[in-house]
Amino acid sequence: AVETIGSMGHIIPSAYAAEDQMDVNNMLGREYMAFPGLYPTIANKIMAGRPYKTKKDVYDALERNEAMIERLKAFDKIII
């Protein structure tokens, strides 16, 4: 699982960002750092458009920006 660093320097396992899943409706911004190329710009766009019902809705939040869409597609199999 992906882990984040808490404010006190402790490692906090994330239930929303893991090697095999990316819960775009619940992930915190800093959790996107575990996915190269998504933080901060794509992460902010995804978080701003929540909640999502389908993967297509997630891609639509990227406003047809092909570069961003291609970066996100690298993680398509784990988006939930």
C-alpha cells in the first residue's frame, strides 16, 4: 500500500491510494504524489470535480487536455 507522512512525521497507510487502486472520490491531494505525473495539477482537477460515477467522468474533469489525459491513462486499470 502507498503510505503518506503525517504532520508529526509518522507514516500513515492510506486506504484510498494503494498500488492496486486509486480511489479518486476519496483520495487526499498528497496521496496523488504516489502516482508520478498526477500531482499537483491533475490531482487538483480530479479533486475539484468530485464525486464521480464513472471513469469517463474523471477523464472529463481534465477538460480535454490530451497531455493530462495521457498521464492519467497510465493508471487507468487502478482507478476506482
